[in-house]
Amino acid sequence: MLIDDTWTTGNHAQSASAALKAAGAGCVAIVVLGRHLNADYGDTASHVEQARLRRFSWDVCVLQRGAHG
């Protein structure tokens, strides 16, 4: 089981999952821990807005920034 606390993009969880699978893991389960973001802190509001503009797709590989082949 992989526990990830970076839920904004999923990149870390998917990258770690791919690494575990490449190392021989038969099955990888990911548990993502959410957190509250303070939009008034630093450039958090900008990061949140950028995340809202991205569309999630199972067909796009976060490791290679393109379609799965």
C-alpha cells in the first residue's frame, strides 16, 4: 500500500506506483490524504487555480506527459 499526501496532481502517487510495479509489485493500492488549503498563504491561490484548469485523464501518462502507448 502506498500512502501519498500530495493530492493536487497525483504525479507522485502515479510515479511511485509505476516504480513499485517496475520493481515487481503485483498490485499497488494508493491512499491519498487530503488537506485544507489556505488560499491566503503564499501563492496557494495561484496553484489551486492552475490545478482547476487541468483535466484529469486516465489516458495521459504523468511520467511521460503524453498518451499511453
